[in-house]
Amino acid sequence: MPWTTEHIKWLFDTEERLNTEDGKEVEIWQFRHEPDDSALSEWAKHFRNHYCLDREIDYWRKGYGYSREEYLNTIKFPDPKDAPGPSIRAGDFGEVLVADFLEYLLGYWVPRTRYGDKTVRNESTKGSDIIGFYIVEDGKNSSDDRLAVFEAKTQFTGKKGKKRLQDAVDGSAKDIARKAESLNAIKQRLFYQQKREEADKIERFQNRVDHPYIEVYGAVALFENALFDSSLASKTITATHPYSDNLTLVVISGSDMMALVHELYRRAAVEA
């Protein structure tokens, strides 16, 4: 399997909490990455397989006559320099890290289907950012089953912090309307990957009226340390979110985050 949890060892709950103006708690996490070649290589492989499975890359590249590295850098990965490539890189990185947070720390199953069929590498994928599923017992529907829909926003460059947590909350509110389409997209992609059993699991969450479950929403802002402004985060308003009572708020910050993003893409291509 291409997936790894090794890089999650660098994600720490500071146990610091902020309160928003409307009384919501914000969790503050730190991503303390290290120059660990083995862990970075495993993570690069994990990251690369979101865009193109290693077992398929030789088939997709051969028509171009590209090497694996050339194929990834030319066709699949966002551009490292030409706008909006760098911001798309940061956004995709943030979404994948939040997917890992949701799966490996919170215990959800998160299908990794979002980036594989991107047709324009320098555009964001449409639909809800991250969707996770918690099924109490396989093959049975429980009202305690949970569907988690998380929105991620990043700011790794700039001169001053922005209201990215508010942007994530506002984006999360739109996820309610996008949920049905996003679930269908995940199911289709799993089916096309010949993962029929996994695709069938999505059906359990496509009709909440007949098969009730719990909906959980999340808004996550990821920052370069110097750009995280706690006073701006505290001004976040959640009251207009339809699921404000079931809305998790998280900030993740770290040092040299944009350099890390570019290094991860570089390794993912070079080590393919």
C-alpha cells in the first residue's frame, strides 16, 4: 500500500484553545516537521499517490514519452512558479494533511479519490474538500454512524495574516449543498478503481432521511507560524453556519511551510 502515517508524528495538539466572538472553541495544533529523509520519502510517496497511483503511472506516461518525474511535473502536479500553481500546491497540501488528520487522528475512513482525475493541474478540485466516514459496524446502518465534511484553507506566504479560519467556515457552509454531488463523485471514483465494496459503503450515506446518521462539519486553517494571528482567528463568526453546533474549528501552523510544500512535490516526482 502507498499510504503512511509516519508524518503524523509531527502534528501536535498544543492544548491551547481560543474562543471565537460567538463562543466557539478553536483547537490550536502545531506541525513540527523535521529533515527526516525516511519519513519525508514515505510521505512523498503517500502524497504522490493521491494524484497518480504508482501502479498506474507507467501506463499514463508512455504516450508522452515522459519519464515518471517529467509526467508528474508536466501533467499532474501544480506548477511551482507560475500562478496560480503555487497557491494550488499549498491548497492541495493543506487538504491532504487535513484528510490525514481526520483519518489517522480522529478515526474516520477517508477515501483518497479527490485528485486522481484532475484535468487541469493548476486548478482546485471542485466539491467538498475532505469527507470522512465512521461506520459503527460494517454491513449495518446505525444512527451513530458519522459523516464528517471538512473544509481547509491555507496561508503559507504573505506579509500579514488573513482571516483564513473565517474563509474555511464560510466554505464549510457551502459544503451542505455540495454534499450529494461529492458523495456521488467518491462513489464513482471508487467504482472505477474496482473498489466495489468501498463504493458500496458510500450508499449508506446518500439517503439520510431513510437511513439517519450524524453529520459533523469542520473548518481548518493552516498557516505559516509568522502569519497566524490569534486575534483574527478569535473574530471568526460561526453563527450563520447551518451546523454551527456540530462544527469543529482547528488551526494548524508550522515553520517554513511553503518550502516544505515544494520539497514534498519535488521528492514525490524525483522518487517516483
